[in-house]
Amino acid sequence: MRKTNKKIYSYSVFYEAVLEGGYVVFAPALPGCHSQGETLEEAEKNIKEAIEVYLESLADHREPIPEE
């Protein structure tokens, strides 16, 4: 069995209510990493996925992973 070394990263995220309804959420330490959701729970789920994809893309391009 192959052993995988995964590092756990933690980032602050900020939620903003949208006048039309729902929420936008972004991670300031990760430029361009943002998402949205109709509820806070959906926005939280979506930003977690967005951060995961963002970090995978950085790793694929051998770019440094920001630390907060």
C-alpha cells in the first residue's frame, strides 16, 4: 500500500450576505478563490471545494502553497 503524506492547511474565509439572497464567500490568502451559496451551509461546502481545487491547481503547476 502506498503511503500518502498530506499536509493540512487552514485558511480564513469571509462570508457576505447578498441583497438578492444567498451568500458570497472568499479566502483572502488565496487570490481569486471565492464561491457562493443560497445558504451559509451551501456557501461553506462550496468554498471548501473551491479551496481544494485551488490548492490542487497550485500543486499541479508546482507553485508554492500560501500559508496564512
